[in-house]
Amino acid sequence: MSSAMANNDLNRSFDPSDGEDQVLDVFKRGRENGDPWGRANPRYIIDETGISKSNVEYHIRRLRDAGWIRKVARGLYEFVEDPREEETDDDSTTTPTT
């Protein structure tokens, strides 16, 4: 999915909860030091955050509905964009490295 396509469905006014921010942080890990980043499955998010399965599923659903992450395969999700970061760094938020 191109960045332009992702931006069409992006809810820029979405205000993530603390739990949703924790989930987003899992997707963003590694990008600062060049490690693979941007994709995760619910089990990995549960293991990394300690958030319950039902809450992880809820946070993923809300982030998907907002267009900040997308489903790429069964049980696998990919970071799309965090519009709160646009003011600081446009390039690092549009395309995850896989």
C-alpha cells in the first residue's frame, strides 16, 4: 500500500489511549537503529507489553479503524502512520522496513 493510499483512510483526529500507544510502540521498535520494524502479531504484542489478549485485540481494532495500522495477513499487522509525528519527521513514519 502506498503512503498516499494509506493517507486517504487515515483518521488524523484519532486520539489513542495509553494502551493503544503501547501497541504502537511495539510496531515502531527498531526503526531508529535500522532493525526490521513495522510488523507484529497479537501474541508478540501481548508478550512485549503484558496487555491482556482481549485488550490487545481491542487496541488493534481501534488502530485499524483509525488507519494507523493495517492487516497484511491473518494475524499479522503493519504500521501505516502516526500523524502525530508528521511535524517532527515525515520520512520515517510512512513506510516500514521489512
